[in-house]
Amino acid sequence: MQSISIPLRKADSGDDNTAQFQLDCSAIQSGGRQGVMDCIQQPGGSSDIRTVGTITHKINVKATDDSYQMTQQRMKEAEEERKGVRYGRSKVR
């Protein structure tokens, strides 16, 4: 298992904060052609899509319970905001 540290904005104390994520890389199991995935690319400003190659491995990010809880809260807030915009209501903060 590998890990990656992503720099966050500087804290009030001036220290650099980082978020560390655990990563797991594994081969994609292919059961014939149906199990193969192609990597595609669309160059900027172009409507053309081209195949770059075959994807042979995948990366999984190991999330923590905190990550799930924060994501759930953000999704709830986004949904509430969307509903407020849809029905002409706005939140006063």
C-alpha cells in the first residue's frame, strides 16, 4: 500500500497542512474483451476523442470514516442549496 500527501491551505499558525491518503494499486481482472477498458483523451477545444491505450491497473483510495461523514454532510448541504435555488429561496448566512 502506498500513500500520497496533498498540501492544503496554510493554517492560521503558518504551518503547512497536508491530507494523507492511502492508495492501493491492483490489476484489472479482465474476462475477455468485455473486461477491458480503454483510456480515451479529448484534446482541449476539440470534439474528437482518441484512444490512448488500454487500462491495465486501477488505483483505489482508501477512505476513512471521517471522509464518508464529511462527504455525506457536503452532499446534504449541496442538495439543500439546490432546492433553495430551485424554489426561489435563498439562505441568509
